[in-house]
Amino acid sequence: MNKKEIEIYTSIKKTSHTEGDLLEQLYNNSKKDPCRSLFISVIFQAVVDVTKPKLDNEADISKLNRDQASAWFFASIGVTCENFEFICDYAGFSARDVRKFVSYVINSDKKNLVRNRIIKLLG
């Protein structure tokens, strides 16, 4: 990771040292509050959708889910943006920090590792 990636990641994970630690910590903390768990799961599912690998012959619904998840994370105005900020707020996270984390994951060489870890947690 370069210096900027480390700063972004550190601002989100606070005490964890790996993506797995962060995800596990979020999951464990959410068990105490079912509503928070629901909102965290919405964010996790959107991360799974936006990081799904592109395939040449993939179904249209896969492309649509990936595009919609990306639009949800990165919309800066409108209802989509308001919805994203609402979900982040009720999940207990800064929308800005979630966007930074998702941007990091999307551009990371560990994208599949993070995606698989989230899938396991959502299991």
C-alpha cells in the first residue's frame, strides 16, 4: 500500500491491521444491535455487488447489480446519495469513510479477499 492508501484505510479501521480484522470487528460489534447489523449488512452486500468480477458472458442482472452498487456508493447528490448516507448513519459509520474504504477495496489487489470474507460473514 502507498502512503495515501494507508491513511485512508487507517482512518476507517482504527485498530485493525488487516481487512479480515476490520470485517470481523464490524460483524462482532453488530451482533449487539440487530438494527445496526441490518444496515451493516446492506453496506456489505453492496461491497459484494460492486466487487463482483466482470465476466464476458455474465448475466445482465450481474452487470446491473454492479453498476447500481457503484452508483449507490459514489452518488454525490439526489435520493441515491441520501439513501446511502442514511444507511451509513444508521450503521454507525461516516458516509465519507465508507466511500474511502470502498474506493480502496475496488482499487486494491486484495479485492477478492475482501469480497470473499464479506460473503463468508453474510453467509
